[in-house]
Amino acid sequence: MTTYLDTARWGVWELPAALLPAAYPRLVQAAGGLAALLPPDAPGAAAATVARLDALVVAGGADVDPARYGAARDPRTGRLAPERDAWELALVGAALAAGTPLLGICRGMQLLNVALGGTLVQHLEGHTAGVGVPGLHTVKPVPGTRYGALVPEAVEVPTYHHQAVERLGAGLVPSAYAEDGTVEAVELPGAWALGVQWHPELGDDPRVMAGLIRAAGG
């Protein structure tokens, strides 16, 4: 699972840290997997890293730099994380090349789209409940997709994002939509590569993560 690179405080310390909300590894564990955290590294290390993994989860976090998909920065685009962008795009490319099962969560879905040449809507309303407060909305699966097989009914999901897929990356297909038409899940036919726009780690439905663990041989 990829991690943030940020300043954190614990005890008497305030230092740069590689960190991730505990809900992410707990979801992996609840689905029967073993969670290992991957701090940002040099992009050239991505292939060797992926070679030692059974599956890859690209976690949520900062907005993707619009320069990565050839766009000017919208004033509403938030804080960027260039080290994560470089590292995680390299990881996504390595996982796709190696056939390693891949799950992108929120930012991770957006990175999967950008890695394959897609673009993003830099701001939309209504997919949070306020600053730092996740919202809830319904997503509907597309029948016949991998996601639709994992979760065949419409479900209410925890969501916290203000960016979304605009133009789909090469080969990607949408596999779930919000009621307002926003693409909520994408996948790559012929590979186990799935991105979801919501945050399954904030909910109580392990089916998406369990699907990844099964694909990894767990």
C-alpha cells in the first residue's frame, strides 16, 4: 500500500514521516491479506518493488499534478505531492507491465487513469460532506464488469473527493457511476486493474478488497 510523505507529530517528535491512515491496512487484514506499507522511493525502484508484491494498492491523498495530464492548474486544485506522483505512476506502470493485481483508491483511481493517458476534472461539487468530513452517496455498477461481479447491486459508499475522471485512459472502461453521472470506478479488461473513486476503508464492505486479495492468491 502506498503512503503519504508528510510531517507528523507523535510523542515528543515532529518529523518527516511515511504514513497512512490505519483504516487502509485494517481493510486489507479484514479481507484476508497482509498489509505492507510502501514509502515514496525513486521511480527507478518501482519494477523491483512490484516484483516482490502479490498485489498493489495505491491509496488516496493529494491531487494529481495537472501537468501530468497536460492541463493548466485550476485555482481549486489543492496541495500537490510530486514525490508521490512520480513514485506511484511508476508503480502503476510496473504493476500493469508485470500483471500484478492493482487497486487504486480515490487518488489511486485518478492516477491509474492518468498513467494510461487520461485526464481529470479538477473540481466538482457534492462528493464530500465538508472539509475533512466524508460524504455518502450511491454508486451503481455497470453489469458485465469486474466491479459489477464483485458488487452487483447499487450501494451507498463513503466518499471524499473533488476531482474525477474526465477523459478515460487508453483501454479503461467505466464500471460504476454516481447518480450525477460521475465515473466512480474504472477497470482494465484483461487485467486485474481496478480503481474506485470512493474510500472503501471508511466503510464496512470488504468485497472490493477481498477481490484483490483473491486475485493475489490469498
